[in-house]
Amino acid sequence: MKPVFTVSTLALLLAACASGPPRGNDAAVNAVDTVVVIYAENRAFDNLYGLFPGANGIPGVNPNSTGSAAPQKDFDGTVLPVLPPAWGGLTAGGQAVTLTQAQSAGLPNRQFRVDDPKGLNGSGIVVDASVVTRDLVHRYYNNIMQIGDGSNDRFAAYSNAGALSMGYYDGSSMKLWRLAQQYVLADNFFMGAFGGSYLNHQYLICACIPVYPDVANSPAKGSISAIESDAQGRFVRLTPAAEMPKSVLAGPPRYQHDATLTLVDGVAYTINTMQPAFQPSGNAPLAGANPQYGDPAKATTLPAQTLATIGDRLDAKGVSWAWYGGAWKAASAGTPEARSIIYRSKIQFQPHHQPFNYYARFDPATHADDRARHLLDFDERFLADAAAGRLPQVAFYKPQGNLNQHPGYASVADGDAHIASVIEQLQKSPQWPRMLIVVTYDENGGLYDHARVPKGDRWGPGTRIPAIIVSPLARKGFVDKTQYDTGSILRFITRRWALDPLPGVVLRDQGLAANGSAAMGDLSAALEPR
């Protein structure tokens, strides 16, 4: 979708710029020579930082909270008397600590502390940060329906995990919490796109929504989501299935077809998880075909994309960059052992967390040099490059699945310890004095946050997520209340190296201005003025 510039939209943008967000001065921005983005998984701000002093946290619990939390409502808009149970149980299987669906039933209609030291819901069972909870649905249209009119009052209703969507932790024992206290916690940072990990990884690198070409004649022709719209063509809801419960207290929602694509003006946009055309991919190679590719006959294999990314912009200016993937080398080996770690085993390598692997310029058969230069293995390269002072000017790091804090297969504690240890090593790097580290999350993972979501464009922003800025150049002990989204990382990189803006960032600016929402900052307000 290309941004369309008209007199009215340009006027809106100029007005927004005139009263735009707080910005650091150019000297502060230009003092940064290395940007490191650490991209964790699936946590809303309230879920981990709702009790953080000075932050806009949990209403009625954190005295610094602003706004209010509307009670959760049922499918028909009536207020729920209690939260629905955590369908299927609150904890993931195979652990010493388990909490069943029945034990989670009857929780009051409000946010609750998952790691209650007295035990959750009177069960006597303590679900601390080392316990892996079950996963929650986190998809494009689900997120829109949970946000609703902006009141965020349908999270429990439009979740397959019921009450768990409303849970939070006392994060004060986390190592990342202590780093946030020492440096900058951004408490007004929103995920770039509605929905899940796939789409928000794409948003991180291009602020774009990948397109499935000629979908009517493709294996994905049956992958269009079934939705209902109003008379003005605005989305209302996913079309309910025949077996949709009358109330969420009777069971989780059911939909006719919540799929990977949506049609906008005849164009098929990919809104939920697709697989890359190149290995490592969740779709194995076609028998007898090039083993470096995924099976193109699978409906979830996305044809290689050609949209502009931040990598293209950086290359155009000669700025070095790389994406470091946890377990990238192991998953790319092309062996049965390599395939066994994709979505499986302890490692839980997630191909849809590797966004550049969806792009034609990283085709392993035709662009091996670009691939070898920019798509690197964390275990083999990242810490060694940091210690030697040879990290590229822009470095993205994606932890492997069991270290990324994703509900369902990772704990809060394991990811916290891992990411903090990576930052500790970065602080020893020769590049540290002029380094900016951004630790954030791809999306909320279906977890509730009370902050009202600003109205942008068709694609987002979505729910509020945590973000920590760690740098010797950053303010110290600062809660940054500037409005940001995932695209703010792109805004900072674009400003620092004088790059051409990506079209999706411009589209977001237009959408915010047209809807009377505040403009997004570029992270520079987190820097100490120079």
C-alpha cells in the first residue's frame, strides 16, 4: 500500500511536526556510532513493568498509572462477572509446577498477579517467572478485536487462553528491570503492527506488510481470512463459526476462517505467520528440488519479497549492518538435525523470526554473498564481534526460542538472564562508549495492557510493549514518556545516518496525523542532551 500525498495529508503532517514529540538534539544523535537492537518476544508492558516506579503501570496498583482499566466484557458487550478460566490450564505441560483450567476459574474481573507469592487464585501454587505459562493467541484481527474501541476491554473474550491474558508479574527481581532503573524505560512504546511475531518482525525491518502476489492462482488461494465489515467497509470482527459460544464463560471463541491473508482493494496482504521461501523454513524442501528452498506448493510458503527494507537503505549509504540469529547456523545446516530444532526441541528456532530471509536479495542460490555478509549466527559471531569492536554500525539480535521469553516455550526468567548477560558483554566492548542498545519486544503475545492505543493506519500500531534504552549516552534513571512504536527504531536509524525514510513510516505518520493522534518519536528523547 503506497502512501498518497495530498494537500490535506501534507498539512496534517506539517501540523504534527510543528507540535511533534520530544526530540534529542543532533549532537546527541550523532554521538551514537553503533545501534544494537535486541528483539525479545510476546510481552505487554503491564505484564512485566506494570509495577515499575514512575511508569504508567497497572491502574489501582501502581500509583503512577494514568488512565483507567475498563472491566473485561463478553462477546455481547456485557461486563463479565468474573474472568473466564485459562482454557487448557495456565501453565505449559512437562513442568514440575502446573496450574489447571479448574484452578484458574473464577478470578475477579481485573488484572491479577501471576506470580502471587501466596499462590494463584487460592490454589497455593506459585507460578513464578521461571515457570513457562501456556501460549496465547496473538494474531492480527484478534489484536484489533481485543483493543476494541480503544478501551482494551475484550482481551479475555477474544483469547484462547482466557484469564491468562490479564496476568502480570512483579518484575522487580528481573535483571532487565534493574537496567531499566539505571538507564531508560520507555513506558509509551507500542508494537508497530497489530497481531503476531511474523508481522512485527517484518515491521521492524521495513515498516511494511508483505504481499502475496496473484493469490487467486496460488496455493494460498484458500487462505483469505473471513471477516465482517460495516457499511463503510470498516472491519467489525472475524466471522464467528457455527460453534461460537454464546459467552466466553462457556468456552473460547471460534471463527469461521482466521487465516494468513487479508484482501485490501484486491491485494492479498500477509497478516499472520507465513514461512520464508528459503531455508531455514517451517516448510521442508520439496523432494528432489533445491534443498535451500521451502516447498513452494505449501499454502504458507510466501514467495520471495522485494519491498524496501532498512537494510537496503543502510547499504545505499554504505552503513554496515547485520542480523544475528540465535541458532541460525544450526538451523541452516540442511540436515535432519537442523530441521529437528525448527519449532521443536529445547532450542525452538522460529523461521518466522528471521525477517530478512523472506527477501529475494538473500536468495541462498543467487545472493550467497549478501546472505553471508548480513545474516549471521549469534553463537558464532555476535559476542566475538562485540569483544573485538567489530560489530556493524547497526546490529539486530534475535534470541533463539527458549531464550526469548515467549509464553508456551520460554520463561520470563531464562530470557531475562540471557539478555542481561548479552548486555553485560556489550558493555565491555570497545564500541560501548558510543553504543545505543534498544531492548524491546516484537509484540504483546495476546497479553493485556491498559494503555489506550493511538490510532494510526490500517496496520497499527498495536498494544503497548516494553522498551529499554541502554547506553552511556542515555539519560540515567529516566522513564521516557514519549510516544514510540517499533518504527521509532527505524526513525532513529534513518535520522542518525540521513537515510531516505521507508514508505511505511511515512504512512504511519500520515495515519496518526489524520486521526488526531500524537506523532511517534525517534528514541532521541532518551539521550542525554549534548
